[in-house]
Amino acid sequence: MRSLGLLVAITAGVTVLSATPAGAQQAPSVSVNPGSGPAGSTATFTWSGFYRCKGTMRINWAGSVLATAPWAANGSVTATIPAGSKPTTHSYTATDECGRSAFGRFTVTPPPPVTTARPPITTTQPPVTNPPVTNPPVTTRPPVITTTTPPVTTTTTSSTPPSSSENPPSSTDALTTPGEGVLVLDKENIQPGDDLTATGTGCPKGANVTLRSLGQDVGQTVADGDGNFRSPVRFSTIEPGRHKVRAECGIVLVGNVDVTLSSSSGGTTSTLVVLLFFLLVGAAMLRRQFSGLRR
């Protein structure tokens, strides 16, 4: 009897010990780390509480298998969040082949903004080149040439050609310094007997001034304190044409004057020539008539 009782007690104890682990088993669970991230990122799924089963563990996402791993009561697997997942909270499950399952949630966040690094803007300024400094050329004005009175052309009936007599070259021409003085005649055109006055500048102070033309002296005076002078010009004999008047006072100043004959005197001469022609013709005719009467 004692042996039978002992056997019953041992059996009851084994039954209690066998039933205790089953009651102490925890419910299956699953978690993910990190709990959020953009589509295309990776996350680690960890499960526990899956006992007495063999085969494969599966992580399901939106009705499709996201990842698989060999069965274990407690384990983990890393998977990539599907690229097409919209930014919201999604449910996932961990299941074994014995039908146990556990679920969790993962929040898909918007993708990070794409930052495009712009290349630094490098501005290179061209070197500043100063143009060479060029001094303008110095222009020297040519010396002033002695002013001469331009000739005045007059129409006359005289056929006398202009006189070619001019003053012979004088050694005083070498003393002429262009630009130092000017000789001005108050008339450009005169007739024999007309008055003519010469005015000049540029002579030395108080210098004697001699006016010459046609090889003869035609005036004499003295320059004032400023080198200016004024003198009448008197020709003793003069012929029609252009004549030079030279003023010598240490320098030589030159002016021109035209001499012409009066048109009235030329007309009178022509008239006398015509009358003389007719007189000669008349005399010749009368002579012929008288000769005929004598025959």
C-alpha cells in the first residue's frame, strides 16, 4: 500500500511540473527598431514567445512576405522597408508555421529633402590694364610769312605790257627774318602821280628806314620806340606793272603795288589814231582825183 501511494504522489508531482511551464509561457510578440523611417530604409524586426514549433519565421508587410528567418522562439531579422510605401503608419506581423502570430506598427516618414550642392561661384575679374600715357605731340606753328598785298586786276585799253623792271637782288635780303615785321601799302593799285603811303612794323627801336623800288630810293623815315614806321612813297619815274617796295631797317620788309594807266587817256589815244587813219585815207583819195584831172 505504501508503494502504491508513493507512485501516485510521484505521478501527481510530474503532472504539476509538466503543466507549470505551459502556464508560465508568454504570448508571442514582435517589435521593430527603429520604429520609423523613410521607405527604402532598413529596420530590425525582433520576436519572442514562439515555442514548440519548427520551420521558418516570416515577417509580413501589407499582405506580402517582407523577410524570413529560421524558426526560433526568440530571434530577429533585418529587412528593408518597401520603396513604394506611402508616408503613414503601417502594420506588420511575425508568424510561424504553427499558426502563432504577433503584430506591430512601423511609421513610414517622408523622404529627406534632396540637397544639391551648388558649386561655388568663382568670379575672376580681368586684370586692370592701364593704357600707356601718351603725351600729345607738340605742334610748332610755322613762322608767319611777310604779308604782301594781293594784286588787283584792272581792265585798261593800253596795250603797254607790264614793266619787267624790278629791284635787283639786294644783299640786305639776307637780313630778312620772316615773321618779325610786316609792310603794308595803303593802296593796291595806283596811277602815275597818285599818292602812296607805306606802314611797317618789326623794325629795331629808332632804326633808320629806307624805302626802295625800281633801284631807287622812294622814301625815308625813322622807326619809333615800338619799331613801327610810316612814310610816303614817291616814285621819280615809274612804268605800268607790278612793282616791289622794300623797307630796309635791319630787316627787309616787302610789299607790292600795281601801276596802271588811266582808261580815259587810252581812249583818247585810240580816238586820235582813228582820226589820223581817216585823214590819211582822205588825203590819198584826193591825191588820186587830182592826178586824174591833170591827165
